[in-house]
Amino acid sequence: MAKRRKRKASPGDIATNRQAAFRYNLLERFECGIVLTGTEVKSLREGGVQLKDSYAVVRDGEVWLIGMYIAPYGPASRDNHDPERQRKLLLHRSESERLIGRTHERGLTLVPTRVYFSGPRSRAKVEIALARGKDVHDKRETIRARDTRREVERELREARR
């Protein structure tokens, strides 16, 4: 049986939301800064974050990330943060205005796809995508395309031997 390999992550990646590409058609991607406390940043450096059921909303002209779990930082026992608090995302005004207009369209939502550290000063960033939900048929088509791609790669690999 073939050995399963973990998907390669970009350098600096902390967490990726692989379910997002399966559940949604990702239309546009935006890089956002995120407002964090000190214990949240330390927990991020340890990799204690989960994006699975998180989403972003536009409220009062600002974009908020809801449902992202950042594990409590162990050494900061009593001064820890709330693991599932709402976190403000930092965007340029033109980007946030564009998102306000697009999210009012029926069926569009904002989904975080990855969390990573970026730049020389190592700032925490979140990549959010403007997405449209997939139907069950579309999900089956995604699975079918992935399986055929794997079979082709397997055949090519065996043909090279």
C-alpha cells in the first residue's frame, strides 16, 4: 500500500483550512492582519490554532473572524485569553468596502483558508476567501476529479520505473 504523505504547507504556515476548498468554491482571496493578545501570539507560535468551523462577517464596516479556536497558552495560567473570542481582521478600507458589497450578494460568505506568519517582523496574517457554497453534486465531482488525478499520477510514476 502506498504511504500517505501529509500535504506540504508553505513556510510560515501555522494552520490551513483544507475543508474550505472542499465545501466552497473559492472566488477571491484576501490577506488580512489580525488583532491578537500576547498569549494568543505565543499559542500561535506553538501551532495551537484550529480553523475548521470558523467564518468571517462584516459588521459596522469592520471584518470580524468568528469561531477560530486558539488554544490557551500553558505558562500564562490565569492571564490567558478566551480561546474562541471574536477577533478583528485588519484590511485596507477599499478591500473592506469591496467585501461589504460582495457579501451582500446571495450565497457568498467569507471563509478563512490559512493562518501564517509573514514578513521580516513576523506578523500573524489570515488569508480569507470570498466563497460560494458547493452543492452535493459539486462535492462529488471534486472527489471524482481528485481520484482520477491520483490514478494518472500513479500510472505515470509506475511508467517511469
